[in-house]
Amino acid sequence: MENAAIQVMFADDHPAIVAGLIYMLEEHRTIKTVGTCTNSTELIAKLGTQPCDVLVCDYSMPGGNYGDGITLFSFLRRRYPAMRIVVLTMIDNPGIIRSLLKLGIQCILSKADPMEHLVAAIHGAYADARYFSPTISKIVWQLNVDTPASGSRALTARESEVVRLFVSGRSVNEIAAQLKRSKQTISSQKASAMRKLGVGNDIELIKCSIDTAPTLVPEDGAHDASDPTQPRDSKP
């Protein structure tokens, strides 16, 4: 079992944070910490002698010769294309999240969310699946709404919220109760969104949402596409 563990390296300029994360992971036998570092210089040096399956790296980590943020992640993607990356960040700038996604980084956690998401994110990265903590998931959803497919019109904020909740498993009645709107209003907003997205039924709406934002989740949790043991907020 030890040989099958996911080899994980941590890079963060706050040693106390790294120590806490490592302590949290000790009970998970599927994950093994193989190194820690506090800047990009140390990181590249350690990767030269100790490869890893998944790198858990802070977005902001100044002081190293290889920079941090997008500069560092671009370099890492070129030099270590097989290594998976989980990004930790306090930044909620949609432009930065979009840049990370364009680099092929599919697992991003906000430090504002509980770090219990880290285990699922590591497994997701290792399986080449997407995993976003709730704060990041909302940003990714909005990025997809703000950048609609060719020929479609952008959804309004209310329409996008209705679609997000519907795809996450809520019924029209439940959405109406949660948003304190009438059932007729929710049905109308859902129908308007479907017209804009060019879909004709609920199945097509769900498929369209999955294709454009695979990690749509309820407001109170995140979904790990790679781990069937993670609960899914859905109804038949």
C-alpha cells in the first residue's frame, strides 16, 4: 500500500500552514508527503532529486529565482508536464483563475474554504480530474456564464443562479423556496436560460452545464469527480 501512495510535495512560504496540512494528511494512507519548500528556488532544486505525483503550491510565494503565480506555474507545466498541480490561493480574481485553467491546472482551492477539501483535490489532480473548493467553483461558474458559447446570449445573474441550483440537484420548488421567489418566476428564468443556451430539455441543460463547467456544485460543498466516495448533491 505504501508504494501505491500518491507522492505529494508542498510549496508555501508559510511553514505553519504546511505543517498543519501535513498533519491533517497523516491519517490518509493513500497520500505520502515527500518534501516541503518555501520558495520557487527550493522547489525546483527538490524536484530535481525528488519527483512527485502532485505538487500542492501556494499561488503567492515571493522570493525565489523562478518567481511565483502564473510565471512559476507556466514554467512548471513546461518542465514537468506529467506532474499534477493543486493551487492554494487567497486570490479570488476571475482573471487569475481563468489563467490557471488555461494552463491546464484543474484543481484550485481557496484558503478561505476549509482545508478538508485538500484530500479530494489531491486525488482529483492525480486522476487528472477537476476539483474546486466552493469559493473557486462559484468563480468558475461565473466565468462560463460571462463567456457564453458562440451565438448565445449571456445569462443574467438570476438565470445563472437558477441553472446552477437546478444542475446541482434542486427542484424548481426547492429553488423557489431557497431564493424566495415564486415557482412561476423560477420556471420562467429557467426557460429563458435554456433558450439562451440553445437546449430543449432538462437533460440537455444538465449536459450543457457539465460540458461548460464540470464542477458545478451546491453552495455548501464541492464535488470531486474522481472519488466515488464523495457525496453528490443530486436527486434522480
